[in-house]
Amino acid sequence: MKRLFAFLTLVLTATMLITSTVAAPRDEAEPGVGYNIIYYEEFNYDNNGNTEAILKQLGWTALSKTNKTAVTDPTAKLSIIDGRLYVENNKSGGKDSYYMILNDTKMTSAWQGDYTLQFDVSLSSAGDAARYIALLTDYKQDVKGTYHSFHLRINGSANSQARMNGKWWNFDSAGPYFAADQDDTDGTSSIAKKVLGKDFDGSQVLKNKKLTVRIVCEKYDIGPRVYVRNTGEGGDFVLVSRAGGDAVTSGTWRSTGGKAIVLKAGGTINGYIDNILVYTGTGEPVFEELKVPETTAAPETTAVPETEPVTEPVTLPETTAETTKEGCASVVGAQGALLIAIAAVFVLKKRK
């Protein structure tokens, strides 16, 4: 079986006391605490260069301006090469291309609490040093571009931002955890410096580097944290962005109106994506084997068929935070709220 996508659903009813106090952001993953994986794609399939066939195989959807689900029509070609997804868009006329991985319905359970998105990325060539391949959260299907994005550019800088109404707002602010930092001489440092130990110089310093990106989506009164690991050289996760910018303090980012997770090839860029993980909580993912009790079929019983279930700061508009809206994670409720929690467990083990 190429991919295990199984459900274990629990419905819990409880009363609880939840306050709207703003929690302090955490700089590190919670030690010793594990969380269940709800989606894992390892691309362990036969080599294939047919984009449409691959989308069908993965259960993904191409988004487009034509169908009013994206800013542009897709130009990227997708291939499976040696167990990784190859995104090929570094060509004349290459435009931003969007492919939906998990829609709103599939993300609802995780989105209602803290969750983490993690993936491996290796950028192999780009039309210019500002290009990237990113996984977007809170994606709303429209032609304006409405989503949350950490776009790690091949030049070793990035942006952690909310895009709404065709404009950008930063999640982070100037300082030690500012993803867009390009000055390694002022006491802060770029992602290139943090992760590779190299001063930012505008070149394609991340070319062919095997990296892992972890986006921790905490409750909307905290905002996202982003870690990058130099996986190819055995590095550790390094905190490169922490919420504290205008998108958080203004409340602008709290709800895009979408929950989906989407792959974006940002313009003229080629590269590989692998090991996409979505799991509940803010710590480390937990891989477990799903153990099914052995059973003996009753005689004369017919078996039921199996089913498988370049960014500029902008002036912020005046906004009023809505306490019933949700962003990267969950809503803050009132005392005695009735919680219906649906926990989904998807388990996969990497096989090479």
C-alpha cells in the first residue's frame, strides 16, 4: 500500500473553562510530548511525469484563476522522481501555481486546535534568487490570494505573512526572529546565517540544500512559529520566525475564511518536496503502527469491500478582532462551552 490514510474518530462531550488571556509564545517544541499524525505523504510511488495522473493519485486538486480558486492558472509540471515530488516551473512564462493538498473539510478537526505542518524541500533552480516553493495554510479559494504563507526563498531569506485582500501583513517583526532579515552585521541574522552559517549575500545559497520546514500553528492569540532544519547536513531545527508583527497584533490574520493546505510554486522555480506531515499539537510528531485485532470470519459470510475513507510592508486597515473567528488554529471560547472534539489518527511509516 502506497499510503495509509485511515481514520479513528472519537466524539467527546465535555464542559470546560477557557479564558481569552493572551498566551506567551513558546520558542521550543514541548519536550516529551507527542502528537498524532493526521496526514502524511511520502510520495513512495513509481516514477511518473504526468501531472494530471499524479494529482489524481495523490487526491490533490489544481487551483486556477479560470475556476476562481487561485490568483493565476497553474503552469508547473509535477513528477514523481525516486520517491519525491518534483515541481518544475522554472521556464519562460512560469507563474505562481497552486495545488490543494487538504481541503477545508479534511482540515476542520486539526484547524480547531493547535497543529503543525512540516515538509522537506530542496530548491534546485530558479529564475531569480527570490523564488520559492511553499506550503500554505488557511487557504481560501478566491482570485485575490487569501492565505497564510512562509515562503523560504532560494536566497536564504523568507517571509512569514498573511495575505488578505491582495495585500501582505507580517506575522513576525524586526528582531532576532524576523524571517525577512537580510543583514547579518547588525546583531540579528538571516535564515542563511542561522541555518547554514553563511552571511546573506543575495545569491542562491539554498540551491540543492536539503531542508525541513516546520510551521507551528498555535491559537490565534499567539500566532505561528517557524523552524528550518539543514536536514542534508544533520542540522537541528532552528527557530527562524516567531509571531509578533502587525498581522497578529491587529487581529487581521485571525480568519482568512479558509482552512485548506495548498502547495504553491512561487514563479520560476524548480525543486523537490517530500514527507509532508500534518499533526495535532505543537511538539514532535508520533509515528505508530495501527494494530488491528485478529478476527475469524463467520462461515458463509460475504466480506464487505474495503473503502478508503516580492513583498512590501503595507498600511493596515482598521480592524476589529472577532472573538468567534479562527486563524491558524482554534477559537477562544467562553466558560462552560460545550466541546465536540473529533480526533483523527492517520498513521504511516516511511518505506524506502
